Amino acid sequence: MQNWPAWIPYPTSWLSAVFLTLLTGGLGASAAFIWQIALWLSRISPRLGLLFGAIAILSPVILVAIVHHLVHLLMDRFFPDTQLPGMVTPPGPLPGLMSWWEGLYSWLVILVTTLVSLALLGAFPLSSSFLTDILNWWEVARPFFRWSTLVWVIIAAYLYHFENLVQQRLIAIGKGERR
């Protein structure tokens, strides 16, 4: 992506943001379920409740790391030419270091994006009635076309773009190049 402007997120950043947006719905449901178990267990044993509460908070890290690992296992099997040189996906069910990094960074993106989106949308409330009227015929996809979702995806794409730029810079420093 040599000719790509630095201030526009790469397509991979947009893809990661959209994928994380879709995954966040499932993460919210699973975290809520684990949180209910934690509340129930806290009546029996506060330590067990605390343990499951911590699992609920960290469930996005775990889930994204596992999904990232499985996606890369499938890609290595069916599209071996797409693997970067020097990057090896560990075989087996346990995610490697890069999968855990993606899980941790995704958790950070979810938190920061949600906080910034809430701050922006709280500061500049927008009426989405015109968009809802246009998309009234498409009931299934309508929740994805809200202003809040659009703002969330844009912020997440820029955070993933920031990660890409930092990785490129570290790789350039490692190779002894100057940018």
C-alpha cells in the first residue's frame, strides 16, 4: 500500500472494523450470559462470582483470539499463498501470540470506539429518521445503518489503521529503514 494516503484507513482496517462490529453483537450476548452466571454464583461463593465476572469482562479477548486463530488456520490450509513470510500460525486449538494480540487489541478497540462514539453522538445528537424512512423496507439490515453504527465503524477502522501504521513503522525500524 505504498501509494495509499496515510490518513485514509486501509481496506483491511475497514474489513476488521466491520467484522468487529458484527462480532460485538455476539460478544455482548455471550458476555451478558456469563455475567448472569457470575451474579448467580456470587450468591453461592463471592470468589466464584468474581472469577466469572472477570471471564465476562475478558470474554472479548478470548473469543477474538480463538476466532482469529481459526480464521488463520483455514486461510493457511486453503490459501497458503496469503501467509506473510516469517508468520507461522501455530497448529492446534490454542491461539498463538499474534491471535492473543488481536484479541487484546480488539477489546481495546471495542472500549475506545464505544466511549468515543458515545461522546461524539452525545455532543452532536443526530436525527436518523430520514435514514430509517429510506431503509424501512429492509428490516433485517436496518440496525447496521444507524448513525451510531456508522460512527462506531469509522472510529474502529481508524484505530485498526493506527495499529497497521505502527506495525509498518516497527518493521521498517527492524529492517534499518528510515521513514
